[in-house]
Amino acid sequence: MTTTESRPTGRKPAQLVDMSWDPITRIIGNLGIYTKIDFANREVAECHSTSSLFRGYSVFMKGKDPRDAGFITSRICGICGDNHTTCSNYAQQMAYGIKPPPMAEHITNLGEAAEYMFDHTIFQDNLVFVDFCEAMVKSTNPGLLARAERTDAPRGEIHGFRTIADIMKAFNPFEGEVYKEALRVSRVTREMFCLMEGRHVHPSTLYPGGVGTMPQPSVFTDYLSRLMHVIDFIKKAVAMNDDVFDFFYEALPGYEEVGRRRILLGCWGAWQDPAVVDYRYASMNEWGKAMYVTPGVIVDGELVTNNLIDINLNMRIMLGSSYYDDWVNEQPFVTHDPLGNPVDMRHPWNQTTVPVPQKREFDGNYSWVMSPRWYHKETDKHLALDTGGGPLARLWSTALSGLVDTRYVKAANGKVRIQLPKGESLPETTLEWSIPKWSNTLERDRARPYFVAYAAAMALQFLEESMELLRAGETKVFQDFEVPDEAIGCGFHEAVRGVLSHHLVIKDKKIANYHPYPPTPWNASPRDIYGTPGPYEDAVQGQPIFEENGPDDFKGVDIMRTVRSFDPCLPCGVHMYMGKGKTLDVVHSPTYGASHG
């Protein structure tokens, strides 16, 4: 089991109240969180995570031309579609035995860096921080807000706010100055993305074998000018987040337990190094470790592996409490990988999706999300890895590996140092992210602005290297190829909210099997066949409740903070109509707007 340890004795008789939030607001998709809350002991006694969506991409991809896979899978999500296109192209390039020219890799990397900056900013500042803004805290923890009004902000010389309450007020939806500034920044970073990938969020210029973007000086200078325009906002965001989250730890002793779970993190790596990557499976360990975010599986704080071949082979897709029939009696698509290693029947290469709509039963099947697990040979356990919302696992894995050593980002000794240049008003700044004590709600959220800074720093390097190639006349952006009769491929990437893999099997020049595994199935998975809860369930179940409201006007803000800390996004989890539904009581307002100020 991966559940957090139980709390000390001296407990009161339980006062259990069933409470549900379905759908969870401020996200795309049909995520429902069903809980039993013990108000006597101020904790969540039980949690189930459900999804009422079935997507079926793995069903209708069969028989398609594999060259269309990137364009089709981009439509899995209206948020991070480009991450899917990129990952699909990686898988295809392995299957076709090709490597895009260096300029094409830099352009792809620049597009993905802009996507991280865009998405993390709009999610953190316009969605996550609504749970920490003045209007929300006034409604759920008025005592905490009063203390925030008396507490000086330690990093005020950077972000310009005098007290913690001033920061909270700046995040009030629709009227707070940081809330509005974040929307402007997200527009600029989206423009940066479109310069490289053509269209947001379904790229029009990314293909297997390269890109369609013309590498002209104006393209890179337009990107750079926009990047420099947002660089100071990024520095301020890190400082504001650190101030608010440090305040929560200090003002609410025990808040580290909110959303805390065992450290079980997965990262599949991001941004290829054009000098090393060749997309060959046999050399995947080498080019995986050369990625500018290092892949890794972290168990109890220890790096178990950063070898993409190991990461790939130990993926297992389990059904557990989901609405599908098993496929283990089917014929396998892939019995051995290109190195001769046996491939498990529960590996994505061998999965067959057989949906079985049925009634939701929490003691049986209750979700369209399957239960991806990572098999840990040393303990013979199937681990419910989470992504830490994306940035936490990326930073943690990169810090432990200590392999990233670039002009602006260096990882060593459990830290990641990020150097940002002088901006419009703030000087050159070095930020340092250190491995935290916990994998919990606040640390998932804290990591997000640090990774925005990481992405900005890496974008500077990609720009410089692109301009060097341009001056040297190396402007080729596409490598031609033939689709083989039979082949397999796998792509590994980081979607905004975490691990992303695409597994492809080609037969007779057509797709025989195709399985994308984004972060949401990992994070939102239900209990598996061993009874192990998925990460949302595990993080919420057992966590303390700090909200001052009782059952009658309970907002569930601590629970919402935990779920949103993972950056939940359900479209890639699993659309299907389930028949006549029933209306549940709404116990959580979708957002706090001007009328609640």
C-alpha cells in the first residue's frame, strides 16, 4: 500500500460525512472526487477518484496511416496537444529509423519550452492560486487571513508586495493585479509557441522527421523579444509563491501533511540534445540521459533508474477498478524489444482496449481511467507513481541525477540552479530549487514557477544554438523517410503535467496498435488489483482538514488544493455518455470572482 501512515492515537469517535466534488472545477474533463470526511478528527477518512470520460484513441487509431498519428493524437487534449504531437513524432522517428536535423530539434524544443511557460503560468496563477487568494482564504480560513495581513512578505523587494495578504489579494480572480498580469504573460508565451509550432494547441508545423517552420533570424528574435518581456514576471512569481507557501507552513503547523504521500515520482525526460539523440531504441539509455530534463523513477527519495530502456520495459497497465475487460489472453503484439528483452503482456505495446460501460460501484469498478503502474523488480511491487504535477518530478529527477550542465541550468548535489538574465527592471538572478522534505500539495505547487524559470533559461540556450546553426548555414529542418512494413517505436516526453509516452506498432505500413499514456492516467488512476489507491486518492485520503468551516458550509479547500496541485486534466484520461445521470449537491463554488471580493 502507498497510503500515508495513520495519525497518532487520542482520536475522537468518528463523525463521517459523505462529500463529493463532481466535476472538479477549473479544469477540463470529468474528474470526480468522492470522500468520507471525519469532522470530529478533522481529516479525510476515504477518497475515490473517478472519471466519466472514455476517449478510445487506442481503438480508432488502428488501421490509420502512422504518419497521421501526431495530428490525430494532438486532439487528445485541448491543453497540451503539442506535447502529444511531439511525443508521437519521437515514437514514429524510432519506428522509421530517422533523426531530424539539429535545427528541427531546436525549433521543437523552443516550442515546448514556450508551452511549459504558457501552461504552467495560466494554471498556477489563474487556476491553482484561486485556492490561496484573499477571497478564498477569507471564506475558508478568516483567522489565517488576519495573520497574513500582519505578516511581512520576506521577498517583497523582488515582487513588490508588503504583506502576505497583499500577495493573496493580487491573485483574486478577475481583479487582482497578478491574476491579470498572468493572463497577459500567457498571451505572450502563446505567441512564442506559435512562432515555432504554427498553431496552439494543435501544431501545424511539427511532423515526424522535422518541422515546417522556416528558420529565419526574425523568427528567433521575435521569440527572444517576447521572452525578455516576461523574464521579470517569472522571477517575481517564484518569489511570491515561496513567500505564500512558506507562510502556510509557518502559520498552520502540520500543513505539510496536506496532500503528502510516499515519494513515488516518475519523469520521462524533456528536450532532446540534437548532438546525442538518434531515436534508436538500442541507444535510448544514452540519448535519454542527454535530455535537458533527466528521466528518472524516484522511490522514497532514491533514484531507482534514469535509464529509459528500464523505464519503458517496467511499465504495466493494470485494470483494477476500471471499466474494461482484460486483454491478457489476446495475442501479444510485441514479445521482445529490439534488444531481445521480453515485453510483458501488460506493457502498452501489448494492450488491447475493450471498454465495458457499467454502473459505478466504489467497492467494484468506478472509473474510465486504467491503473498504470511501474514494476519495481527489487521489491516485486507495482508502484503507483505520480508526476508531482509535472515540475516536482522533473526537478527532483534532474537534481538527483546531476547530469544537466548547461549555460543557464545546472543540476548537482540535490539542487537545480537556474540563471536568468537582467530583465526590464530586475537584475540578473540565480534561482535555486532544492529537493524538499515532502512530496505534498505545497511542494507540487512550489515547483511549478521554478520550472517556468527552468524553461525560460533553456529557451535562451536553444535560441543561441539555433542562431549559431543559422550563421553556419545549417538550415535543414526535415529528414525524408519511408514507412516500413513492420516496426515498433516508443516516444518519451514530459507533457506539462508530467510523464508522457506513446507506444506504436506498425504492420503492413499501418498502425496495428497505438497507446498514448499521458500523466492523467498515472495520477488519476483508481485502486488497482492489489487495492493500491491511485495518487489523487492516496494524497487526499488521510490528509488533515484545516478549513475552519463545518459540514454545512464546507468548501473542501484543502482537498481542492491537493487535487489541483497535480494539475489534473481529464481528457487524456479517458468521451462516453453513461445514460441518465443524477444531480449531486454542489458543495464547492466553481471560482471566486469580483462579486465575492
